Amino acid sequence: MKLKKFAAMSMAVAMAATTLAGCGSDEKASGSSKKTDSDSKSKSESSVSVDSMADVFEKACDIKTGEYEVSFDVSVKSDELKETVEDSEEAQEILDTLGIDASNIKANITVSGKVEGTDAQSMKVTYKAGKLSGTLTEIVYVDDNIYVDLGSLASTIEDVAEKFEVEDQVKTYLKLLPEGDYVKIPVSVVEEVFDAIYESQGMDFSLEDIQKAAPDEKKIKELCTYMISEVEKAVKKAEDAYSDKDGFEITVNNKNLSSVVEQVLAVANKDADDIASKLMSVVTDDMLEAMGAGEDINVKDGEEEIAEALKEVKFEDIEDDLKDAEDALDYEFTFSTDLSGEEGALVWDCKYAFDMDMEGTAVTVACTMNVKEGDVKVSAPKSVMDQDEVKEVISTLFNVDSVDDVIDEIKSEMQGSSYSSYSTDSSSSTKSTTKTVQ
């Protein structure tokens, strides 16, 4: 159904746009400002002043260089889970080896790095769970090359293998790695692989086509700022859902869920035309064509259909279901953000947490993001594996002689499986499923 196609496509584009423009594309930094009631006050003429979540986001998105850190924490507390694990000798042995308490499982993944505009960026991934901790890998993008840290990944694998006393078997494969820590992958090779995948799926476009059709960065920023302001406008009217006493915070729990949804839908119903227009402002007909959409799908029709769908959703239709959800379990979601510092040295803080307690099992998922604006330098790593030796390893493991052979293998494998292709022929805009048997 055309409406469903459009709604899904529009929301997907909008969500991707939010991610790219916000928490971690090529702009990093910002932070936390202190306010009294709704009024923001700057400590000096150069200090940043913000008066809403939308304002925080808008100003933070102007930052182009800096350092960032995003930390994800998961905690599960459950005596019932502990009893279940204790009934399985094998499961208990695994957790004991890893140093994890079944009644209080905790794990952390942290992603950190630097952003020097759009042409040079780095990302390091570290982890901690029980007795295990360290660096999984680091990815560095600079000078049209991508460097992937295999040395740290190999060390992590070896550490786990040692705890389970299988290090000898693992080392047999790790010895194949050439000297050095990082493998160098030219961006051109990545593009060729993506294009091979698109081609194998019957898609008549390339990664370059998608990049050319990508929406304007300014429009993405305007969309995200607008959507945040709409949500903020709604939750301000909801019951105990919004605070601007110390930064800006939204809280949704089993006590105010109905109130929050009611106010969000009220805003969506009232501003449906504007919301639809903003959503589709980041979508172009060229983009739809690059994504394989047919000629009967266009931006204008999509805008009308999304607006119509938003107007049709009524709180009364889902009120009973929301009440049931409020009574089913205890939960709370919080999101807060703030911006501090001064021009050229902003600090952006974001936090979210989801807590749920269900029949004696307490689950917490939390994320904190801290971005500091400033001049940074992203350089290519020095410990890089020899390219010829890397090719030898690839040849040994995959029985191929070149990157072209790898790409051909990808095409062959994907063409030999079931896949869905979107016809871009002017006579057809329907989704067809094709099976090739080889």
C-alpha cells in the first residue's frame, strides 16, 4: 500500500538524518548550561546560552571538531535468573569463568574518538564485563583510507580463549596475521563492495548515486530541531514529564505514559501538515529514485499521505491499551541534555536511561554522551600491516587472488540466495521477489 511505503520510507530517512546530524557524525562537542526556571543565563558574554532542548541541539550541531565519548551500560538484577543458571552446570561454569554474577549482570561498551571535520575521524571501542575488559578495536578514517585495528581485536580473542583454555587453537589462526596492528582499506574498495552488493540485488544505482541524492545538511538540521521542539512542546503539557531546572529532561513512566502520549498526539494532530512538510523536506525525488522507488512515488504525494495518517491517529483509540501498559509493569525512561562552555570550547552532554522492574527482575539500560569542542588532529596509525602480506592472508583463507575476486564472490553468493529487488523501470514500481538457483 502506497501510504505504508511512504510512511516507512519517510520515517527511516528522518531517523537516519537525526543520527547523522546529531549524536555523532562530523560534528562533536557541547555540554551543559545552568538555568533558573525557563530562563537561561550566561556566565559571561562568551558563554553559551540555551533555552530549550531544541536550542541545545541546534547549537551543538554547529560544532565541527572535537572529542567525544559515548558509554553504554546494561545491568540485569534477578534472583530468578541466578536460580535458572545454577540449574545448568555448563552455564554456571561459563559465567564463573568470565567472572559474572548471574544475579547482577553488568556490561559496558564505550565508544570514543576524535572528529576533525568530515575528512578525518576516529572511533575506539572498549568493553568491560566481569573479568573481561580492554579495547575491541579502533577505526580511523583519514586521507581516503580506513584503518581497522585488528591487533586489539586479536588480543581480546586471545584473552577470552585463554580463560576457556583454548588459546592454542586460536593462536593457530592469529599467527596468520601480518606484523602490525592496523589493516588499511582504501575507501574506493569499500565503495566497490557496496556497489557489488547493490548490483547483485538487482538495484540499478550505486553508493555514489545515494551520496549525490543525500539531503542537504541544513535541511536535516532544521528537521531535527523542529521535531525536537514539537516533542518538547507536547511533554511540557504532560503530567510530570518535563523539567528545565538543571538542563533539560524528559521523563516517561508507567504513571504518566497516557498523559505523554495524549499530548504528543494532540500536537501531531494539530501540526500534521507542518510535520509532514518538514519530514519530506529532507527527501527528494532524486533520492527516491536512487533508493529504487518507482515513478508513482513522489515527495508531494508522500507529504499528503503522512499528514493524513497523523491526523487519523486519535488518543481515544489507544487509551485503553495505554492504561493496560501502565498497569503491566514498573518502568521509567529519562532523557536529558545540556550545553555549556563558550564559543570554540563547548561541551554537550546527553543522557538516557531505561529502567524496568518485572516480577523480580530489574533491567537498566543507560547511555551517556559527552562531546567536547576543540581543535584535534586525526592521523593515520603507524603500525600498519603490509598490504601484500594482507593479500596473502586473504588468498589463503578465502582462496582468492585479488580484491576483484572477493567482489565477484560477493556477487555470486548474494545472487545465489533469495533477495528482494526494487525495479526502477518506468513501467513498474512494485517490489518483486526473485530466486536464483545455481
